[in-house]
Amino acid sequence: MDDLVNFKKMLEFFVHIMRANNNANSEEFYPNEIKSGMGYQGKNFQKNYSEWRQFSNGHTMDVTVQAGFPLFNKSSYLHWSDTGANIRVHWNQNKTEIASLQQWDNANNKWIGKEYSVDELGLFDGNEPNDLLSDLFHDYEQLMLIELESRRGGGNMKATELAEKLKQNYNLILRGAPGTGKTYLAKEIVSSIIGVPREELASSDQFEFVQFHPSYDYTDFVEGLRPVQINGQVGFEPKNGTFKEFCKNALLQQNDQFDSFDNVWENFINNVDEAGEVVIPQVRSEREMTYSVNSNRNLKEENVSSVHTLTKENIFRVWQGLKGRESGGHQSRMIAVVNYLKDQYNLPDYDMSHGKHTGVNDKYYIFVIDEINRGEISKIFGELFFSIDPEYRGVTGSVSTQYANLFEESEKFYVPENVYIIGTMNDIDRSVDTFDFAMRRRFSFEEITAADSQVMLKSDEVKRRMTALNDAIISPEVSLSTDYQIGASYFRALEDESKNIGVDELWQNKLKPLLKDYFRGERNAEHKLEILESAYFMDDADDSSEG
């Protein structure tokens, strides 16, 4: 019965949030969460339901809400934290509020599952869980078990296998022929590890995705200067790049009390940003400091001669009773901010009994770099060559970054132990030669072959056509390696009825131009193309000759 009671409480909480999300007066319900319009993961709400989320089956439940959207929004759900089994609340065609128990059907690209009337579930009545709610819970448990079993046996076995490889090696590159679904597989790996459906990864703060290209550089990835307006004038301000910001967020998450602080900080920063400034009295003096919000969503105090910045990390450390910066600089300012958050935003005291560096070791943060070899690797990573080494994760891999002197805290940077990197790489891309050998040894490489990618196809006829072409590519007459075989992504168009692409059109518009590029500059290029065309159309030619 305890599990049922907990489940009822969790579902009541979720329905309450979703009703607030769609209520004309939503500020009456969780105003700071809902009004912000941001996507909120379970961690931001966990303090409200922490006593109900543990179940006797050994799994936990969480709530994910994408604020500001109607009840049928698919980005909001109650879910078992390590599976793709979700409950969603929305309106059906009769305008009745329903709870849908759903799982993602990869074959048909849609959500499937049972529906239950919210009114009939007996929520908010103060009574013991009724029979319908009991049925829903047991169905939900079974769905979770099916999802877990699918991942172990009948699901994407390659993704499951590579997820374990990533956990062991920290850095993984998926390499292979064009169209083998490397990017798709990378997201499948992330989904299997962090427990968020692949199509909803974008709303998870445990996932980040970038694509390298020739103009991508260190300032995009690590840190650099970005133009800002200061007192009506255009100036430049140091700003964290995508990877550094991701690592900082992952580092904060290693402390299991960060959630409490994060909720308060985000509320505070949103209010300061909206108001334009905040005045905070100093400790042990009558002086007041005026702060605004900078482009990194940190506090900045502007004086005539300088700009002092107080970061989220600084304030979090001071809340724990530590120095905000290694140098001890501006400690009194930071203590004043912490006191202000306690007085005005009900920031609780830090629980020293938990320790100052309590870890949450099972929360993975995964950074995906698509087309990793298309960027100038040494230029983009800079000194992080050292920090991303699996043997130097954490403080032992600390480095001074190139723009450190422009950041007022000027502390060394490192990649936390809970950050993992997946790269994808097209083996035949002409920019592959720029991939630094020092970087190569820091990654584990996994080849994704054209044959591996056939799991994306359903039609035996399409698979046969793909196999015939790829066999011809590595035949003695053509003599290319398996690196040049063509993956299933190209052939999926033949199965997509909405695109209505035929065999001839696929050859003329997609396959032939790619193959011509393979043989650019060769004297017998036309002859090789004829061999490949014959292989691709082989059965069609046989059929016509029989007629």
C-alpha cells in the first residue's frame, strides 16, 4: 500500500503542476517555476516530492515539466527515472482531462498506451487509492519492466553495448561510412543512460549537442569575449563557451544539496534580470552594493573603474561555508548575497552533516559532438586536451584556460568526473586528416558499419538493394574499402511514404552524386559508376528482361 500511496501523491503533484501550467492565473501555483517559461527537469521539483519518489521495486519517480505549453504538451511527464515509461496529462477529443500511460513506438514514430480519466482516479479526495488508480499503477510498473527488458534484450542492443563502453572510457567516437546513423545512435546511447526519451533529450540539462565545422573555435567551445552593451556603448565581456558551461553545471550537480540552492538562485536571478538591478547591504557596514545580471546570468557590480562579478559557483561555495574564490577575494560581498538570499528568498542553511562535497555519482552528463573531425580540434580544445583525458578527470586535470585572466575569479578549470563525451565522425570526410593524434588516444573508437545500420530499415527489398550496392563497392572491380559503403539513412527515403521517393530518384539525386565524388579524378570513374548502378538496379533489370 505504501507504493500506491506514494504513486497517488506523485500523480497528484504532477496533475497539480500541469493544471497550474495551463491556468490563466498560473502564478497562484509554483509562480517562479511556471512563470519563467523554461523547461524544468525533475531535480527542480524534487524538493516538493522527495518523500514520495522512492518505491519498493528499487526505482524512483520524477517529474519533468516544460512550462508555458498546453496540457497535451509531450515534454511534460511523470516517469520512472531510468526508463522511457511515462505518464502524461492532456485533453482528449471530448475535452476530458485524462492521464495517458505511454511508451514510444519507434517502428511507427508515435506514442502508444492506455488512457485513464483523471476525475475517475480519485485524486485530491484524501482517501486511500481506488481500484482504477491501483490498475494504473500496476500497468505502469509493467510498462517500466517491459522498457527495461527491451533495453537489455530486444531494444537497440548496439546502443546498450556502447553505453557501457562509454561509462568505462569516458570518451567515445562513433566512426563509419556516411549514412550509418551515427548521430541517431549517439542520442540512443544518451537516452539509455540518463533515462530520457531520445526525442525529448533537448529539454534535459544532462545532455548537450553541438556540431563542429571549420569556423567553430575555442571561444565557442571553452570561453572567449562576446559583444555586449554597457551603458549604451558596445563593449566586450568574457563568456563561457558551451562545453565549459555544461561542465560547470555538471560539477554543481555533484552536491546533493545543490537543488535547493539552484531553485532559489534561478528565482533570484530572474527577478533581478526583470527589475534591472538589486541593492544588497554589505556585511558589517552601512554600505550597499547594486548588482545587475550579466550575459552569463551572474551578478555584476559596476563601478566607475571596474566591474566585479559574483558567479553562481562563488555563491554556492560560500553557502557551504567555503571560500567563494581560492584567493578569498570579495568574500564579504558573497556572504552578503547569501544572507540576502536567506532573508528574502528563504534559502535554507546548508546541512553540514552531509559534508561539503557530497557526490551524486549516478547522474551522468553527456556532451555529444557531431562531425567532430570537421573542426580544427587543437584550436577548439586548446589546453583541454589534458583535461578530457579519462585518467585526468576531476581536480587532477585542472588547467588555466586562455581567457582566465579576464574572468575575475581566475580559478583553474577541470572536467568533472560525471561528464562524458561522444563524438561522431565520417571516415571518408576529407577533413579527417586534421584530427589530432593526441586527441585520438584520448578517445575510444567504435566503427558503425553499413551492415550495423540496416536495423533502421524494415523492407527486405530495400535491404537487399542496399546490400547489393555495398557489396559492389568493395568488389575487386571497384576496389573501395568498407569505409565507402553507404549506410541505411540514405535508403530510409524509399520507406517513407510521405516523401514518395522512388528507386530512380534516390539513385539520381542522392547516391550517384555521392559515388561520383568517390571517384573524382580517376580515369575509369565512369566504368566504376556503371558497375555500381548495375548492382543497385540489378533485380529491376532482371525483371525487365524476363518481360
